Amino acid sequence: MTTTNPYISNPGEILLEEFLQPLGISQYRLAKAIGRPQSAVSDIVNGRRAITPEMAWLLSRALGTTPEFWLNLEAAYRLKTIDEASMPEVTPLVNIA
């Protein structure tokens, strides 16, 4: 893994530290507002579950953001944490100048 930042926040940390804690919203309250089990929210906060498009939509409605915000956080996190050493060798099909 190659990154310029040794610490990368997962989307759940951002959910907790930038939304839930400052707004005084518990994981339980968020779960009830979006109609999902508290375990689903807890798994996201603790980095055990990815944010799906459906969850991104639900979070956006509850927290006044966009689904793209959550999906972009998830995609960026996944790309930054890829283990390049475990990836197969790829033969380029096009030359990029």
C-alpha cells in the first residue's frame, strides 16, 4: 500500500466524528431514523461494513448531504487501502502519454 498519509479515515469515522458526535446523534437514533438495525450503523462506524449505494442514500436524507458524498468517501477509502502487492500483474492495453 502506497499513500502519502499514514492515517486514512474510513467513512464510518467521518460519520461518527463529523456528523454524529457534533450533532449529538447516537448511532441508535440514526439507525431508527433510517430504518436500519443499529448493528448496521455500528458496523459502518467501526469499519466492518462498507457504505452501499442504498445506505449512502439513507445517510444523505438523514444528515443533509448527498449520496455521492458517502459513496465518494467509500471509494476513496477503498482505493487508498488497496494492497497493491496482492494485485495481479496487469498488461497495459493502451499507451497513456
